Amino acid sequence: MSLRGKTAVVGAYEHPTRYAPHLTPHRIMAESARGALEDAGLAIADVDGLCTASMGPIGVIALANHLNLRPTYLDSTNLGGSSFVAHVAHASAAIAAGLCRVVLILYGSTAASDRLAVGTGGTGGFGDPPDAYETPYGPTVVGSYAMAAMRHMHEYGTTSRQLAEIAVTTRRHAALNPAAKFHDPITVEDVLASRVVSSPLHLLDCCMISDGGGALVVTSAERARDLRKAPAYVLGAAEGVVHTGVGRQDLLEVAAAQTGPKAMAMAGIGHRDVDLRMIYDSFTITVLLTLENLGFCPRGEGGAFVCGGRLAFDGPCPTNTDGGGLSSNHPGMRGIFLVIEAVKQLRGDAGARQVKKRDVALCHGTGGVISRRHSGATLILGRERG
Amino acid sequence: MSRKDYKKPLPRIDEENRWFWEACARHELVLQRCGGCGELRFYPRGLCPACLSSSVEYVRSSGRGRIHTFTVTYQSQAPGFRDELPYVMAYVDLDEGPRVLSNVVHTPPEEVKIGMAVEVVFEDVDEDLAIPRFRRASER
């Protein structure tokens, strides 16, 4: 059984805040729920499914309590930053199986006002078995991605200038997104002149840490037809993990290599059918590796592929049109924003950064840490049911 | 050196990995080979992920290998490491096969290169615990 065309994202809302010391994560989630339900033309009483990640291990129960919801489907799957992309698939499967009818997916975080050092703080260990062989060596998140970047440069001659092109194009998109945190244009030289955090990655190769949150509403394709906005149909989805296994890991393989082909096969589409790519951009190297592993260019050619404005909203391969985690927002787990921007673009509601052709969008979330262990979730959305 | 003076993160030692860290305290780097299917594995586990056998053989590593990739880290909040910036993190390909995460020490960061030969060096935390790291070795 396939998920293709069975459900749709019918409500999407990105909380406008980027710094909110006066708000709690639960307040951000409640406001986001209000925004997404209003967008869908549904009421809170219609919600019978609830997904979230990032709080305590049973945080979804407290969230239901906070919103006084009694859902029949609860999902707090935490795959790191890709969680909310995976939640859309889980919600769709639950709806298709008749477990629930309207699923609300929520995210809220005050990572910036809590002064969380995500990329360079501590060692990213949680006391799991593999951590004993990693945390003694001080492996920051940025350092772990940097090791993948260093290897890519060694094997394929990829340069810091090429990685910088990703940051430059993404900033150009942020300048066209009124809600984005950073609007001032940057150049390749600016990226290269920013300090090295962990070689070869510069400060401007790294995403920010902001506050923020958002919400999505998913329901059946049948119900979607009668709602307020044009549905973004779920056409394909897949999730996977890549880890160090028993010690023979390929540091340039990301989960997208498994999930991209599966999701595209489910959707019945090829690479040329994809009008918009929303790729988790924790770091510039994350985008490059994900594009390669999804098959938008051959392995090793990502450096050349991202140059010349190819990823720009008005270029041949529009990618991360909202300004991404590099320049719009990144409250720690960015997956939900990939889907929100995809929905906006498919509807034609993206304003100055609107892509011209807008039939199919591919979202790919990465969670955890590339070069150690990470999850990937691909979601393909389309304007037609497929 | 005593454990209370050691600022960097320590491994959490449990029933599945105690033997590995006891070997490190003797300045031996030891790998596991499955007694059932023969797969050499890192990191240590009680059961072989390939065949689920709990039969284990221990293989002493030469402690020699080459750098697969590395990074020089200039910003880190990791306890102990934040006082020693910059430091080098690396994946080392051991001669026996496994690719392990570690630090490159006693080697100027600017001289670290992918493919460089390295050898294990143990940093004693106290008499019961030592952390394996790597330093540049003479070319073979």
C-alpha cells in the first residue's frame, strides 16, 4: 500500500518570532496551532491526532493537556530535526488506516533565548552506547559535519568557495522573506572572511540558533477538497538512518540516498519533476551532501552543482527559498519549516521569492549528526493528487 | 593525574564495554571479533549485530592507522576541550579495518593531513582508566 494521494497538508503556519524570551515553547505551539487551523479553515475541535517532538520523553501528553486535546492518534517520534517531516508521513498513514481524521503537527522552541549552544555546546552525547567512544574526544556538532566536508574536499576537490555559494544563495532568499532573521546580502568573500569554527567550515557555513515554531494540519484527500486553501497532496515519503555501524561507515553517505529514491518511486516522479527542493541546511555541507545523495547530481559533483546561482528561486533548481536555517530561522529542529515553505510555494503564496513552476516540492529533513549518526526523512508534496 | 583533575568527558562504562576500557588502562587497544560469524566490529557490543551471537574473541589492534578525515576545532563548549582550543578531531582507519573517532595529539594541527600515518597513544586519567588518542607516526 502506498500513501500517494491519500492525504494532504491543508494548514501550515510559521510562527513569525525569531527571538521570544517572553514566550514559552508551549505558547509558541498554541499560537502556531491557531495559525495553521485558521489557514485550513478547521477548528481545534476537529483535531483528533497530535504529533510533536523535542520535549521530554512523554511531552506529547503534556502538550495534549496544554491544548486540552484528547486525540486518538499520538506520535512523539523524535528523529532530531527531521522529525516533523516524518510526522507528515506518520499522520498520513494513520489517517489512511482510519486511526484519526485531522492531525495537528506542532513545534515550538526558545533555543536562542535559552542560550542553547547546539552546534558547539558540549559533545552532543546522550549517554547512549556509541557515545562512550565519541564524547571523550570533544566531538561538537559542527566538528562532525566539518569532518564530512573535509573528506568531500579531499576526495572530490570541493572548495570552501563552492560551499559558500550555498550560503550566498540562501541569504538572497532570506532577503526576500520578510520573516527571515537575516536580510543583508552576503558574498562568497564574506563567507570566506568569517572566522573558521571547525575547519573547513566558517561561521557563515553554519545555521543560526533562533527561537520559533510552527504547525501543520494533515487530513484525508477527500476532506482536503472542501477546505479553505489549495491542498498540498502527500505523494511520497520515506525515512531512514545512517550510523557508524560496526566501524566501516562512509562519511559522505547520508540517509537521503535511501529515502529519496523510495519517496520518488512512491510519488511516481523523477528528478526533473521536482520544482522546489527544501533541504535541511544545518550547514552548507548538509545541503551539498543531501543534493548528491538524493541524486540531483552525481556524487562528488555537488560543489560545481551549487554554483552560478543554480539553487536560486529564479534559477534552474530552486532550493531553500525561505532562507533556510542559514538565514531565516533554526530553533534547533528545522524540519517543520521545510514543509511549511513547500506548502506556501505550491499554493503560490511565497511573495517575492515565489518559484515559477510550482507543481511538485521535495522536502528532506536531517536529524542528528552527519558523520556520526543521523536520520533522514523525505516528503514529496504536489498540487495534483497524483 | 587523578580523575577529579581530568576535565574532559569520560566514557560511561558498563557491562558491555568494561573489558575495552580495562584494556585501555593497560595501554592496549582491543577489538572484538564475533566467535560465530567472524565479523570484526567496533564499537564493542555484547552481541554481534550481524548474527546475534554472544560468542566473542578479542583481537589486539596494532594501534596503527591512517587519518580518514579530520577537523581543527576552534570553538567548543566541551568540558576540558574548551581550555585547549584549537584541537583536532579525526576519524582514523585502523590497520585492522575499523574506522574510529578520536583526537590527533602531540602533532601541530596545521600539519595534520588526510592519509597521514598515526599511532595510538594512551592518555592516563588515573591508574584504572586511559583514553586512546592518536599521534603522527613515522611513515611505513
